Amino acid sequence: MNRIPLTAVCACCALFSSPVLAQSGHGNHAGHSHAQADNSKPVNAMCPIGNEPVEDDGGRTTYKGKTIGFCCPGCIGKFNAWDEAKKDEFVSMSMMSPQPAMHDDHAEMDAHAADKATVPYILNTCPISGGKLGSMGDPIVKIYDGREVKFCCMMCVPKFEKDIKASLAALDQQIIDSQLPFYPTTACIVSGESLGDEDMGEPINYVHNNRLIRFCCKMCKNDFKKDPEAYIAKLDEAVIAQQSESYPLTTCPISGGELGGMGEAINVVYAGRLVKLCCNMCVPKFEANPMPTIEKIDAAWTAKHDG
């Protein structure tokens, strides 16, 4: 058996305990620098109140040295009202568990979409060129996420499809601009709170099945999604009540007959506008091609109310 001289072992021990190697970082962390944790960044990706992604303008609060982010400023007070145990549990779960990914309203159809018919296109212009539909022949019709979109010509289709998410967002903005002047209430359709309240920030404009809905905060948007039909019916009632007061037509836009000449007029709400028809027989005729009637009503509103 080969033996290592005792003097050699001692020399090795002395070498590894020398100040030179100690300073080089072996056996300790003297040579390593640790980045300080960024405590200004929220520990949570999802709002504890609204269950929506944390937004840059949603507000922040600090709890036990940890930054908590929110989807809107209105959520901060509700979080602060939680007891300590509930706050501790939320912070602990946020730091330990993977955060849910941000949900994209256009990335998938909602839970009821599979049971619904295609949402019809409600503008009379091409979303790309801005040209009036029909000016270059029959419109090109495409379906995206259950939504019908019409183009003036085939050349506009690839431009729209280059970035579907951005294109649908731009289309939503066109719908918002079209329906905003007719929106019937200054209160949130869910909470009843005033739209634009200082504590809540700017109203949220949301397009559901090509219909503009306005919320005071993201929590109300979540509540709306649980039962959209009920809130749409409530919004329709508000449209009928508000727009009936100074409705600009005295005749049926389909038959031309006097409104009220065949009994009480039929109220239909389409694209945020009230449409009054003389009888039930005119309803399917309107629904088969609604945009000419909407153009007629818009023109009548403009003429009656001086723009």
C-alpha cells in the first residue's frame, strides 16, 4: 500500500486554509454579491379582489413589507378591510404558487359562445379601408372567434389577419366610438355607481357581442360575465326609456307607416340604438338587413338634435 507522508497531508491542510484561497471564495460566499429583492414589484399577478390581472394604473399597497397590486384603485380599500389572517394567506399563496396567466378577452370564446349563433357585423364600413361596404361589390365576410367581420374587398383581409388580436381590438374601438353617443346611462349597469367616480378611475368600455357595456371597475366586468343576458336586458330597458323621450322618427323605417297606427309600436334595441317598428311583421325584415335602418335613425337623430 502506498502511504502519503504526514508532512504532505499537513502541507495540503495548510494550503486550503490559507488566506489566499479563503479570499478567492472557496468554502464561503465572500466573493459573491446577492441582488437585493425588488420589493416595489407586486408579489401577486392577479388582483385579490377583482380576480383580474394586476394593472400598472390599478394602484398598490404595502402589507408587511410586501407590495400588493390591484386591477383598479377601487379594490385597495376592500383588500385593506380584510383581516390579518386572510391577508397573510393571500400573500403566502401569491409567493408560493404559480400565478394564473393573463386572460385575453379575444383569445377564446366565452363559456356560452358554443351555444350561440355568429355575432353579426354591425358597422357599415370596412374595418381596414374605412370604405363603405358594397362600394366595391358584395362585401367579403369572414368569421373570427364567433364574430362576423365584413370587408370591402379581398385585399383588406390579409391586413386584418396579420395581427388578429390587434385588429379585433381596433374593431372594438370603432364599435365603442359608434355607440358611445347613444349610451343611455351615466351609471354602471352592474353596481349602479357613477361612471368616472374619482375612486374608481376612468370607466371601462367593454364590447360584448358587438355591444358597448360600460363599467365603473373590473369587478363589475367580472360580475357581468357571470350573467350577461340579464345585464343586457337591463341596459335595453335603459335605452328604451331614454331614447323614447325624443325619438326622431314618426314613421316605421321599414314599412313607412305611422308609428302607433297599428297599435303600440314595437321597440327593438340594436347596436345601442332604439328602433321603433309599426308591427311584428317588420321585425324580421329589419333583422335581415339592419344597417340601412340604423343609418336612417342616426341621420334622423343628427337632424333633430343639430348634430
